[in-house]
Amino acid sequence: MLEIRIHGRGGQGNVVAAYLLATAAIGEGRYAQAFPAFGAERRGAPVVAFARIGNAPIHRRCQVLQPAFLIVQDRALLQVPGVLDGLKAGGGVLVNANTMPEEMDSGDTDVVTLPATALATEYLGRPVPNTALLAAFLSLTGMLPVTALTAALGERFKGKVLERNRALVETAASRVEPGRWQEVAHAASA
């Protein structure tokens, strides 16, 4: 089973990201869970969402404490204690940033950045980085085809919003090295 933890702020689409990832996995015949953990429920407050994807039914019902991957939708959250806690050795961190965060001492952690907010603003007209980060994540891991994300988006959006999201997904997926985290994803889900 592959476990992913998504860190962001209220209004960035954290919870939607986890649900889209789970929907994409289910659409590909996999088992999946997605759920959030909230502190103060207000725009801008830190929010954590979790996703699990497996080839068998998932019985675990707790928060993801030892993820193979982290998706960080707000670079400033890297300064918050606990954000990087529990990341498995060799795991990957995808950060919404234009450049490599100085605060990341990568060690055996592979850090990838993507200017997801800028891409979302360009394609969607709104600074919501979740779709771009998910597309990059799927491209990096190869755990699901990027088309599974576009299919999941089709269940949630219609018309021009869907078209814009599909264009964003295509661009974001092409901005990272395909399969870079494939071995880690495969090992974690085996």
C-alpha cells in the first residue's frame, strides 16, 4: 500500500487533491482512501490530507504517519514542525515552489519543485495548485497514468473548467522527470 500525505493551507484544494487522487486510483481498478485532518477551519490555516492506494482492500483507518511521499502545496509549511516527520527513507517530497527550498536538507530525500501556483494561475485564473501538483506527482511516480487524473477531473468538473484543468495537467506532468520516483512507489506499494 502506498501512503501519501498532502500539506497545504485552507483554500488550496488539499482535501480535493486527496479525493481526486483516490478517485483516479479507483478508476484504474485500485483500492484507495482519502481523508483530511483539520485544525482551525479557515482559509489560510494549515490543512493535512491523506491518501492511500493499494492493490488490496485497505483496512487501516488512522492518519498517515510514515508516508512514502509528501506533497507540500505551500513552501512556507516546510518551516512548520512536523511537516517532514515520518517520511520514509528514500521518499520523495514534491514542493510548490519556483526553486529548491533552502530549508530542505535533502539527505536521502528526493525533493522536486514545481511552480504549481503560477501554472494554476496561468491556466485556471486562480492560484489553486492542487491539480498541477497531482499531475506532477503521477508523472514522477508512474503509479497511475496521468489520464486517470483527467478522468477523475471529469467526474468533478465540466465545460471550460474541465478543459483548463486538462491543459494544466498536461503541462504540469511534462515539467517533471517522468518515472523519477517509480522505484520508490513500486517498493512502497509492493
